[in-house]
Amino acid sequence: MTELKAPREGFSEALIRLGKQHQNIVVLDADCAKSNMTNYFNDHFPNRFFNIGISECDLVGTAAGLAIAGKIPFANAYANFLTGRAYDQMRISVCYSNKNVKIIGHNAGTSAAQEGATHLPLEDISLMRSLPRMTVIVPADSLEMEKAVEAAYHFEGPVYLRVGKLPVPIVTTQKDHFEIGKAIKYRDGTDVTLISTGIMLDETFKAAKQLAQKGIKAEVIHVHTIKPIDIGSVVQSAAKTKCVVTVEEHSIIGGLGSAVAEVLAEHQPVRLKRIGTNDRFGVSGKMPELLDFFELRASRIAAAVEELLDIAFVK
């Protein structure tokens, strides 16, 4: 049975491990330390933890100041409030000024389901991807989250890291190499390229298996870094399969689907279908219910592939 673990747990564990190794790490939180699991960092390093309160703008501004002082700040808050309210501070104080700040968006995607529709961030990647100098990372599970935290620490410059709250299957392995800006090919195929990000890697694996039962060979590529996107991997696979389906737990506007579409339009025009949330706000419910509601399931991915292949056959 596949192990389930919350990405925020992997984030917290990696942060503490790095904190023991590097004295320049400081952690800031917008009064959500228990939910974000940054309270455990506070338990270990109380002199390097700052609760800024429910003030995301101050959170980011303070983090930028700490970066000027030579620290490497990890600024934590709920993704919907952090990317929305503090956008101006991230734009000017962090990205324009090119400060070494790590922006951590918690409660991301459908993992915020039971918080209510207004708390469901489905536009955060789009907002962060639009900022010059901002690197955007969306890990698949808690294990990859640990690798992403360490990579973010060693990376010089602004980083946005998307963190889910609820347990999801661990589908990556310890031996998988993680490098910012480099996609991972998990499965070879010749008929279609499935490109996923974040927790949708699990459903993408399942879709590839369903397609294999019908004789359709799907190549599976996991893009944990939305920006900078791995142009080479996308182009190479698309040139081979001539058919691409992107899968994300985010709006299809401005996220992974948009990033891949831009790459294909400029370098390798092929048939493309984007699967994600379609220009709409979230709804309240439980995480599995929302994944069903938004049709972020293997069956929809497989159906999209068959639709594209049917179009190609007709033409």
C-alpha cells in the first residue's frame, strides 16, 4: 500500500534539519505556525523564529529586511493570502530588489478544501510565475518536498514553494534526482506525453497505466519547477509523441498548462490539452470531493488523451 504523508510534514522536517546545519536560516510565520508546522522549528530554534501576526505584507517586508542582514528567511503563510495580499511586497521588496527570500505558500490547492471556497488558492502559481526573478517549485509529495526545501535554501534568489496541507501518496523515491529547473521523466512512451506537476503526479501515473491497458504508450514527465521550466525535456518529448496533455491542481490559466503551451508554441507546435481548474474559483468540501468535482482524476486524463488521439486519427 502506498504511504500517505502531508507535504507540510516533509517541509517541517527538512526545515529543522537544515536549521541544525545552517545558523543563517530564519523562519517567519503569519500566525499559522501550528497549521504550517513551523511551530516545530520554533521549538528547536526560538531565537530564529518570528511570528509576524496576520499581516502578510509585513511578513514579506520583514523577510526582505532579514535577507539584507545576511539571513536566509523562509516566510510562511496561507498561499491565498500570501500571494494575494503581499504581491506588491514580493514584487518590489523581494523580486525587483533580488533578495534571497523563500516564500512558502501553505494550504495550497485542494488541500485547503475544508477551509472554505475563499481559502482555496488556484491562482497562486500564475501570480508567482509572472514575477521576474521568481523561481516557482511545486513538489509532488512530502519526500520531494524535503528535497525542494534543501534546494531552495542553496538557491540564490527569490523562490516560491507551494506546500499542501493534507496527506497525499508518496509516489517519488529517495533516489530520484531533484534539481531546480530540471524535469523528471518517469515513464517512456511514444503515443502521448503526460506532463504533471505537484500532487497530480499520482493520478498521472494511474492514467498512464489505464492507457497502457488500451495499447497507448504514455510518456510521463514530472515538472516540479514551473519556472524556470525545463524547455529541453518538454520539447524533446513533444517532438517524439506529437501529443501533450498537462495536468495540474491549479488554474489552467498561467500555471503549468500555460507554461508548456508557451514552450510548444515557440519550439515544437503539437496537439495540446490542458487539465486543471477552468477559470473558476474553488468550492467548499473535502479534498477527494474537490478532486472529483474539478475532474482531476486519472479517468479524465486518460479520456483527454483518447480525445486528442481520435482527433489526430480523423485528420
